[in-house]
Amino acid sequence: MIDLPQITQTTAQPFAAIRLTIPRSEIQSVMGPGITEVMAAIKAQSASPTGPWFTHHFRMDPATFDFEICVPIAGPIAVTGRVFCGEKPSLRVARLVYQGPYEGLGAAWGEFGDWIATNKYVAGPDLYECYLAGPESGPDPTQWRTELSRPLIG
């Protein structure tokens, strides 16, 4: 289930992250260890997340995921192994919230893309998924919530 999309302006946000380029079939095996790695680097430097973690996908490709696993933080931390700091820029985005299991995200993105095109917006090549409520919040995947954002051009 998806909410009605909205157009909004985001604010810049520093983050700690790792970047991965993997076959789509490996996403479930790398996501958990990746977020654990980023969170451990943040904690080791006595920093804390300032919001829910998110992924930044550099392009939509059905076969390959080229993305960052990101955790928002208040300010920079030292590079540790694969973990680096970055900043999500202020962006004009189309955004909605999908509620349901992660297996439904592909269909939600498809429906969202159709809405963007129908409403004559032009989306950039990248996208963001912000995990508002997932397995850590309860075992019922119908209650999980993921915020989907597409930067807009023009």
C-alpha cells in the first residue's frame, strides 16, 4: 500500500555510509551486515544516529544494485574501513510512504514511477529508501513503512 505522493524540498543531511555494487539477488544477504558495519563505526566514535537509516541508489537497474547504506549523523566521523562520511544534499523530491513487506517495494516503485510520469515530473536517475519501521519495530511486515523519494529535475 502506498500513500499519495507529495512534492517536497529536503534539507541537507550528513551521514555515515558504505557503498556497494552487487547483483540484485544478493541484496538480502548484504543489507543486514552493511547496516551493522555502519552502526558499529558510528558507535565506536561515540556518535549516534539522528534519524532512521536509508539507502541511496545511484540508478534503477533491474540486475545490479549500486547504492550506499546510510545512517544520518549530526556531524562527520573518521573514515573507518569501508565507512565514510557524506552529505545528502538539499533536494526537490517526489515522496511517498509504502507500507508492507520489503518484497513489495519493486511494485511500489513501479506505481510511484507511473505517478511521476503521469503528473509530468522528470525524475533523476537516483532514488532513496528511508526505513521508517521495519523488522526491528515488530514481526508483522504489513506494518513496516518505507519512505520512497525520487529527486526531480527542473
